[in-house]
Amino acid sequence: MSKIVTGEQLSLDFRNLKITRTPLIDELLFERDIFMISADAGAGKSIFALNLIGALSFHSTNLFLGCKVFKSVNILYIQLEGDYEETIERLRFMQDGGMIVDPHKLCIMEEKTLNVMDDSSVAGLFRRLNNSGFIPEVVIIDPIYKLAHGDPSKGEVALAIIRFSDLLYNKFNCTNVLIHHNLKDSYDTTGNKIDKSDSFYGHSFIKNHVRTSYAMKVTGEDNRLLERKKGRGSDTKARIKMVYDPETCLLSLDESDHKRSAGGALDRLVRFIEECKENDKTTTAKEVCQQIDISYDRLRHIKSDPEILKRVDFKKVQPKNREIWCPI
């Protein structure tokens, strides 16, 4: 895909163009996104992918991890690790737990020998997909390190992975969800685990290719945390606390984080303002952003909503002309 813009069109864009993304799942996943989730082995990356399949294949589920699901879409699951039978069993467990999976919206390709550094191997995958007649709107690749017969920390391998992602993106105008492993744990000379602030495994080319990325961390036996590593802070959540049910393979929003994370940004803001009113306290934009997990950019857009204007009196105070939010 290429694009050239000059003259009059550029002038129009300077005046009118706005960055807008159409959400599939509010504040998490968007149309035509390149989304990555990375985690240690056994943390539940594939479980997350299958939960995502359930939410997107049958959108009347309404919510995924407290976030609104806007519509159902066709999902291609390229399974590079594990067995097809295990995937079907997990999806069956999820349905037993109450999540509806629409098989007509799902195509699974088990591709144990795919090598994106081999043009004929890639052509074979596209030929098989074309013959199936299935047109994906979301493609989940699980995991991306198995895409190539080489180390993704090497530039040549990373570029091959990126080219394959771009081929899917340009051919189907789709969202790509990349499932990825972290670096293996390392230890110091005393045997203590070294705490790495960024455990991403692979070349920086892959990081640059991704538009939204989250790290999944194990925070307890059945507790997980999604923590944003890269993204447009104005439209994605910074973190989501989750609970994993091993019987049903389902992930759900941790109820302890419900007030802060559940629902859309406007709903969360209304709840917080009502809480401030009940406690007879004022607040500030900084506190709002911290308490309901939104960015200043997102707050600027929603603070002028009629639902907010009828609930808040914005007052300027000295010093520095600070704005205080006074619940009405």
C-alpha cells in the first residue's frame, strides 16, 4: 500500500483531519490495528486469544473484560503452537462457562510448518485461505516467534514477520493480533530472579511495527494483569486486572478493579463524579485521570459531554488558574 498527498488535499487535511479509530472493543482493540500481547510461558496468552475469539465472534456477549464489544467479526486464528484438538476443547469449556462462540465467524488454520522467510510457504497459506472462501476481519497469530525458522531478535527474521503481517493487513484490511513470548527469566549470581522492566523478546523492528501492545503478568494463582506498553494513550486502557477460571478457561474483570475499569470512559467518569458528590468533595483533572484510567486527551473530549456538564461546575482558582471540578 502506498500513499502520496500534495497541495490542496494537504491544506484540507491541515484544517480538518482528525485521528479517529473505530473500536471493536472499547478502549482495547480497534479496526485496522496491529495489536500485540506478550507474556511468559504459561501465563495464558493463548487463553486470552481464545477469549478474544469468543467476544468478537458473538458480540451480544456485550462486554469483554469490562469493555464494550461493538460488533461481531470474522476471525482467522493462525495456530502455530499446540494442537487443534486442544483449542476446540478449550472453546468448548468456554461455552460451558457461558461464553458463546459462533463457529461461522471463525476459521482456524493449524500451520506448524509455516515459514514466512520462504515465499512459497507464505503463498501456500494464502492459497489455502483463498480456497476456503473465508475473509477475515481480525487475524490472530499465535505465537509470532513460530512464524519464521529463525530468531526474531535478528533483523532479517523480524522484517519477514513484519512483511507477513503487512500482507494480511493490506489484503484484508484487517486487525492483526500478535501473540508473543517474553524473554526467558534470568538470574543473578546469588540465584535471585532479575526484575526486567521490559521483557520483550525480539528485534525493535517488531516493536515499531506494533501500534498497541500489552504485557500480561501473573499476579496470583488465578490473577492476571494486562499492562499497556505501547499505544495511543487517548483511546486504550493503561491496565486491566483479570481473574482466570481454570475450569472454564474464561478471563473476567477483577471485581476489585470494577469501579475503576468497568464500562466506557464516560460511564466511569459519571460514576466517579457521583462518588465525589456523595462524599462532598471536589476533584481535579489529574485525579480523574488517575482514578478512572483515562488520558488527558480522552478527558478533554468527554468533559464537554452533556452528562458531565449537568453534573460538574468547573471553577478556576489561583495560583496558576487551576481548574477545580465541583460536583453539582
